[in-house]
Amino acid sequence: MTTKILIVDDEQPIIDVLTYNLRRGQYDVVVAWDGEQALSLARTERPDLIILDLMLPKLDGIEVCRTLRREHDVPIIMLTARDEEIDRVLGLELGADDYVVKPFSVRELMARVKNVLRRTLEPPPVAESIVRAGDVIVDRGRHEARVGGTPLDLTSLEFEMLDVLARHADYVLNREQLLELVWGYEYHGDQRVVDAVVKRLRAKLREAAPDRELVATVRGVGYKLER
């Protein structure tokens, strides 16, 4: 089955460049020109990945991202301008997987697309598919995670972050290590994406285990999962 990517942008040159390169990469491409159309197509086409511009007519990218995260676990790569830092961080905290700043390198964007799809579409290895770290259980084969007996409702990126932290329980991983282990070895991005995903993961862990802080911050170093 062909991997389907939804592009959401209102600039014809951006649409043309992305469509051409993604189709060369053997991806099926669907295009939305505004936020309302993006939500409609996301619901009907069920894409494997969404490339989402923040500045859109009718409904901006932040609201599109917020709505999608209530409905789907589809990975989202945001396209942002250099002066949209506040919105960029908000988008990450709402559930976007990554972002690329305009004007962007097509090669860099294609690498981000491949890394996100690798994480979300490739089957997990058979060996060591279940990890237990104290009360935290991560089952990669079933794509399920629990704290004690409480299931966690995680996005694919949050699930991957928890899996990496659980496999290195009690060890501190710095942001560079987490970028490599979660996003992929080709990733050279803003370390704030790590902080945003950890923040989202922490919130869900607190709901399941309100009496404990399972992900600890080691100031000036990074994060660790405590058993």
C-alpha cells in the first residue's frame, strides 16, 4: 500500500515543490489549501503523515493541529516562518512531531519525512518487544503502554519517547541522545522538540500515576525514567 501524505499550505510554489519531490519519492500526495479543507481531508483520506503550514486561511495551523490531536494519532510536521517561534513551540506542545522552518531545504524535509514514517509505519523488532521499568510497561508489539494497570493514550511519538526512556530506566539521557534515539540518527534539529514531547508525556503519566513523578529532569543534563 502506498504511503499517503497530506500537504496543507496556501502557497502554490510550496505545494508544487513538495508535491513534485514527494511523488518522486513514491508517496501518494493529497493537497489542502486551508485549515477547514485540511480537517476534512484528514478525516476522509486518513493520511499517514501531514505536512502542515501554520499560517492558513479560514483555520490556522495551530487550531488544525489541536483538533487533529483530539481525533487522530497521525504524525504532523509543521512548516513555520522564522518569526513564528511562539506558535512553533505551541504546536509542538499540542502534539506536532517535528517542524521545518521556511525557506527550507527539500533534502532536509524529505529526511524528516522518512524519519517520522520509519518510526510510525515500520513494525517493531520481535526481540525485546516488551519493556518493564518499575510500574511502567511498554509493549511495542501491541503498541500499548501502561502504568501499573492503567493504559496510556499516547501518540506514536510519545510512545517512542516512553519506550526509549524505559529501556534506559534510571540512566540520564541528554537531549542530543534523545534526538538520535527517538527522531533518528539523521536528525539535527531544535532540542526544544524533546522538551515539548517530554512535557506531553509527563502530563499523561501524571494522570495515570498522580502520586509519582516518573520522568525526572536532571538540570543541565537531560531526563530519566525512574522505576
